[in-house]
Amino acid sequence: MSDAGAGGGPLNGVLVADFSRVLAGPLATVMLADLGARVVKVERPGAGDDTRAWGPPWTASSSSYFESANRSKQSVELDLDAPEDLRLARELARRADVLVENFRDGALARRGLDYESVRATNAGIVYCTISGFGTESDLPGYDFLVQAVGGLMSITGDAAGPPRKAGVALVDVLAAKDATVGILAALRARDRTGRGQRVEVALLTSLLGALVNQASSYLTTGRPPGRMGNQHPSIAPYETLRCKDELLAVCCGNDRQFAALSRVIGAPELAEDPRFATNAARVENRTALVETLEARLAEDTAASWAERLTDAGVPAGEVGDLADAIDLATSLGLEPTVDVGPDAPPQVRHPIVYSETPVTRYRRPPRLGEHNHDVRRWLEEDPAR
């Protein structure tokens, strides 16, 4: 079988059968592909992953949404309701080290592709199931729905406004990260025991696990937190503040940083004011604090204050857009984007830097069924795992 998709990294030689679609599953498998695994993406004939149709914007062969989570993979079209294609899908599962799926519960069991069926022929399989609300629930697992019912929207947005979703499918991303961690842990356990296992990730539990201090606040007090806009429930000032022209993000995580802020804006006495001398006092008197700070910040631009505060050791920055973010990362030498080949736009690179096993090879996302011939021939002719 061709090594397309293999990156030569720490997972070189690991075969991933990707039966997932949309975002959480594909994003997990693209992380594995970045690390060198060979990822074979199983897609519906003629249609493929749902996100291939999620545009605009469009790329030369698909949608930018699809391509954000499917680089360095092979695409094979298999109709799981057709006996011959189902046989090939089962053979792929038999050979795989990892299988990732996010089908509604029971859909793969009816086809002999559930964990117990696959494990019967492949004891070493790491079988990762991603669902919305757990495998016992038949609720559809869409990111927006989980943001709504899982509490994230209740703490996002202005206090006087309606609940808001995050600006990206954040729950899918969190679940993908959790799935990747779980898969890698299960592979490490298999190294010791020779046995695979099932790894289950639910979008709802991934979200709850990511609510950290907000979830802890509720469990401590019994009172659900509410929306505070850009303010932090436990730290002040830790928010956006209005300057002469634009908003400025200011993060004072301790009293020393607040004292530096006070000096820079020409009001050192604020650090001694009983209303503002400690973080607890600043949180209690947040309204007066914000009014006092914004009165001073109105004397200059956000860019000017950002430079002066940063020089003084106070974390501060202008509120920028995605273009600004990529420009900033580039200026800092973080190399935020990578070329994935001809006829494909650049992509955001793998986020982790490895000193010994760097991610060095990226390939463009596959066209639908691009590897049909190679994968089918391999499954038919090569008896090895």
C-alpha cells in the first residue's frame, strides 16, 4: 500500500481507519496523520464527508471547512450497505491499529464494525468512539447544540445580552484533543500489554472538563455562573478596556502587575487605594475600577498603551482579527502556517513542536475517492496487517 499520508514521525507504521466525519473525529485523525500515522478515510460514495459540501468558501476541489481537518489522509469510497464494500471495510478494521468513528449508536453494530466485532478479529485495536452525549444516548451530537445545553453559551456573551456560542466549533475541537490523548494513551498501554481497548469521548463531557474554574465555582457554591462579557469572574482587571480609539485587552493576574499598570497610566496611587489594592478588592469594586482606568486610557490609543504596558511587564494587547493573529505569530517566529501542496491553500500547522520528531511532511487533503484504486487493491491483495 502507498505510504501517502505517512509523516515519518513517532506514529510511523500506525494504521488508522477513519470512519468519522464532520469535525471532532477528522480533527483527531489529522493530528495522528501529522504525527506520521497512515490514515485511511472511509467516505460515502459520491458524497463523502458532510463537510465537503459546507461552503463557501470553496477550494479547488472541496470546501475550506473539509480541508481544515483532513490533510495527509487517503480517501476511499466504501458503501457500507453493499456486501463487497462492507467486506473491505471490515478488512480495513481488521488490519488497523486505530479505528475512529462517530456514527449514531448501533449503525456500525448492524454492519459488524462495532468494537466487539472488530476486537474479535483484531485484539490489538484501539477503537475510539466519539459521540455527542455518550453511547447510551441517541441525541444528535452537534457542536452548537452541546454549547447550548452544556453550559458554555450561558457564560458567553454580555451580561445584559443573550447567550452566545463561541466563534468556532470549540466543543468539537476539545473532543478531538481528548480523543487524540485517549488514543495515544491506549496505544502506549498496548505497547505494554499487547491488548487494545475502547476509548470513548462525548462532546458533553469534553466541554464540562474544559469549563475548569467555572465548573468548579458552581460545584463549590451551588450557583451557576453567568455571562460577564470579556470580564473574568475572579480577576480584575482582566478584560477589555476602552481607549481613545479601540479596545485594549489587559490581564493583571497579580497585585504587582496592577501596580505597574497604575504607574504607566499616571495614577500610581490606585495601587494603594483600599478599593483596588488587592485582587479581591478590585473584583468587588470592578465597576469603579473600570471607570477609573478607562478615564485614563482615553488619553491615548490602544496601540500606544499596548506597547507601553508590555514594556512595563503588564500583559496587554490590541484586539485583533485572524489576519492580525497570523501576522503576530509569524513575527514571533512561530511559523503558524504550512504549505500542503499544489492546488490547496496553506493551512495552520500542527500546534506542537517536537525536538526529536518534528512534523516535517504535510500533504493536501484528498479528493473524494482519490485513493480508491490503491486502497482497494491493498485490501484485496496484501494479506498482512
